[in-house]
Amino acid sequence: MKRLVLAFLAFCAPALAAPEIAFSFDDLPVHGPLPPGMTRVDIARQMIAGLKAAKMPPAYGLINAASIGTEPESAAVLNLWRAAGNPLGNHTWSHPNLANLTVAAYEAEIVRNEAVLSELAGNTDWHWFRYPFLSEGETPDKRAEIRGFLASRGYKIAPATMMFGDWLYSEPYARCVAKKEKASIVRMEKLYLAAAEAHIRYYRALSQAANGRDIPYVLLLHIGSFEAHMLPRLIALYKAKGFQFVTIDRAESDPYYQAFTDPRLPAPPIDLETAVEAKGLAKPESPPSYTAELAAMCQ
């Protein structure tokens, strides 16, 4: 009888909502060095195939169109991305850090990207903007000026609320492929997944501290060779951790993001870490860093 009661209570208990996450990809069409024998189109096809195989929702690719000038063949990446049903957004023309430019120069970077976006976007909304390096300027006044400019052009800001340094793997991967150091690549694979898992715990702990709940997270990734190589295993990791996959539009419709996405509103704390600090709370322990080990690989 006791077992029947417990089973009934478990059946009737409300299920905890699964955490949600939106995948997003920066630096289309070019990110990081190419391993020998690989092209930008190869990377895009591999990444798109990984998203399709996992039945992922449409994922924004944030573009720096200046890359087309330096690698003309990379233009096909944007066409492939769109043909697969994935939308595009603005990541500035050449990926500068706002802290290193005047407001006028940075605004020109945003506008210069728009011709490519409007040509390729079709009926999708390309008015999503992400700051390169997630840098919103070195002063509150500068941050406010750029937010006002973005508002005047109808943009929503696309902050990232989960990341794990995926960009750190691109250069060592290219070196290790060139030197055919398979053991090093296996080690990189383990570090990549370990970093992703550690940062899941870290950002969820930050969100619980700042908001008392899981927000829908936006994961920052890049369209690099190692990211494409690892994408199926990365998706599997998030599935194993109970995440439901959503679009940026769905994730950032959450009230947490309102002041981020709408640049007409007063600027919020930069990220979850600063939100926790603003409340006078202690941050959770930082995840381990593999930067030095990766930098030394296959040298």
C-alpha cells in the first residue's frame, strides 16, 4: 500500500520545467584557421548537418561580412546557412571591440553589414545584434549611445548567457590535424565536453543566485572547424542534462532579457555575473580553465 501511495503522489506531483537553451553561432562565415584539407563550406555543411540530425530549432548565425572580402569563397556559407532555414543577424562588419572605436566608427560597422543581411534574410528578422567580444563599451555613456543607435534602427540585442570558451579550440585543432596528433585531438575532445559541462553548472548557479530560477539560456558558439566536429556530442550533452532546445526569439522573450533585447530601455547589468555582484552575493566557484594546455598543444 505504501508503494502505491508513493507512486500516486509521484504521478500527481508537478514536473519540474526543463531548462531551455538556444544555440547561436558567431563569426559567420569565417572563424579560426582552417585545418589542412578543409574549407569554410565543409565546416558549414558539417555544422548544418549536425543541427539537422538533432532536429534542432533554427539557430541564428551572427555575421561579419568583411570576411567575404578576404575569403570570397566563404560567401557560400551564408547561402547554405539560410537554405537550411537558419536566420542571420548582425555582428558588425569586421568584428571590432567597441572599447577600441569611436561611437561613429562603430555605428558605421553596424550599418555596413546590413546590405548583406537584407539581401539574404528573406522573410526572417535580421535585426538581432550581438556585440563582438560581448563588449558594450568602456563607459556607461558609450554603452547608452550605441544602445540608442541600435534602437533607432530597429535592433534587438542578443546577449549570450552561457558560454565555455569554444573559440579556444580552433587554433590548436588546426595544428593537431596538420601534425596528425590524434592523441592530442582526443584530449581536446575531452576538455571541450568537460568545459561545457562545468559551465552548465556555473551559469545555472549564477542564474539561481541572480533570479531564483533558471532563465532560458542563450549559448554562444562559433562556426569553427572544431565546433563543427564536436557539435553532435555537444548537443547530446545538453540533452543528457535535460535541456529543451528553443530559438533565440523564444529564449529572449523571457522577462529577464527585456532590458537587454530592447535598447530603448535603461541598460541592465552586463551579464549574470555582474547581476549577482550587484546583489552583493558571492559568485559560484569559476570553472577550470584549459587555456594554457590548449595553447601548448601540437606546437
